[in-house]
Amino acid sequence: MTHPATGVLCVTLNVALDITYEAGEVVPGEINRVTHTHTHAGGKGVNVARLLTAWGRHASVLGLAGGQIGTAIATSLRGAGISHHLVPLAAESRRTVTVVSPGSATGFYEAGPTVSAGEWDALRGAFETLLDTAGVVVLAGSLPPGVPEDGYRQLAAAARERGVPVVLDAHGKPLLHVLDTTPAVVTPNETELAEAAGLALPVPLDLAADATRRLVALGAQRAVATLGERGLVGVLGTRAWSVSPPRVQGNPTGAGDAVVAVLADGMLTGDPWPDLLRRAAATAAAAVRSPVAGVVDPVDVAELEPHVEVQEL
């Protein structure tokens, strides 16, 4: 079954209020002066939706939010013009704080509120309804306490029944649970790949390629492992590519989300896989240049993309 809709439904179960501090040199144990503060709705799927919206796609966010922080998250999404459906939580939503200084970024992430069985059921019901307008589903980020370990699998299975391709950005067991639903793309980062494959960090390129191939062998149609400054490993069928962007400095927090956004967009455009990988690596590098996750300057992407090296392994 081919689904006619063209919207991208971005599921972020652990929605957050992201606070980013830009500072000069940061000295632990001392008072550090903040030069700029950015506060907006965040979480992996929110960052993906923000990018897709900026590119002219219809992207919507589905998540769980509660309390005063949940209200601030909804206000931020409305202000950014991002379509959203936030299932109410009894508990207060979480915050994340990232301190960006020259050459480094340090994050402080709250775990998130505990989700009740009833709240999870409400989220699943909303997901089923929103599938009607989804051409692609993005499942991204951590599972908050209370959500079943196979929560993403439940959602991915529902999407498969409706013929909607799934792009999954998750770690360890939640990732492995989804593979038998044949997701269109899975996108673990290096830590998540190591967790899923039982490898030690840092993961050598050859082992990263083998582990990424294994994700395809276990059911994913395609797989992309993001390896930080080393770029990406992308697998389609029996073929694998190493993709190396130019080295940049800045805040890497949203780089993986930029990769997911490009791949989700590619599910709709049908662009050739190596071209998508090149654009994903360039967009991730451009995201590092931005102090705020979920924001990419297209001028940076255009500058960086010709310098991305793509090599078949």
C-alpha cells in the first residue's frame, strides 16, 4: 500500500524546553558569564520538524507535555509556526541546558516525567489519528520513564499497517525492538550503535560499517550511523558508504537531528541514496556551526556540500 499523504509526523515522546547558553571560556567551579540565551521547544523530533518546516515541508510534532514547562513548549512551537499535538501529562515536562563555549558544548539533560499507562494509551490513539496525514513518520529520541521498552515498536508497527515509512532515531533496546517492523531508515549515533551491537567506544570505522550492515540484515531497509567528526556510514542493501564532511567547530547537539531531517525529506523526494548521504553530512556539519539545535543556515550547507567526501566501502 502506498500512502498518498506528504506530511512528516515527528514523534518526540520526551519533549523538552531547550535552554542554550552561549558563553566565553567556561571555568568549572567559577562564575561564568552568559553572552546570549536561547530558549525554545526541543527534543530530537522537534528539531527535525523545525528543520523540515524551514525547508517548506509540512511537518508536525506529536509528544507528551505537562505543567508550566509543557505550556512554554506549546507556546514556543506556536511561535515557530510548527504544527503540533501535545498529549497532556500530569507531571511537569523536562528541561535541557546546553552551554556552548568556543570549541565545546556541555549538556545537562533532565530525565523527563513518568508517563502513566493512560497517558501512553492517549499518545497511541493520537498517533493512529495523525497517521491519516503522514507520508513519513519520524520516531526520535529517548523514551521517558513509564513508556514501554517496545513503545517505538508499537508505533512503528501501526505505521507499517498503514503503509507509512518510518525513520527511527533511537538507542539500544528500543532500536532493536523496531527492526522486525522493517523501518525505512534507522539512524543510531556512535554511542547508540555501540550499545546495540555490544561494541566499545570509540568504534573503528570497519566495525561501525559491519554493525550498520547488521541493522539492515535484521530488518531495516536502510541504516545510517552518525560518527561525529568522522561523518556517516550509510548502508543500503549489500552496499555501504563512508561519508566524511569538512571539520567544523561549534555545538554538535543537533547534528544528528539534521541527518534525520534530510533522510525523512529524502523519503518523500526519492533522491538517490549517495546524494542523500552527502546532503545529510553537509547539513549535519552546518548544524554544528549553529549555536542552537534545530537551526541550519542553508548558505552553510551550500558551502560545505561540495567538500563532503563519499566513498563506497
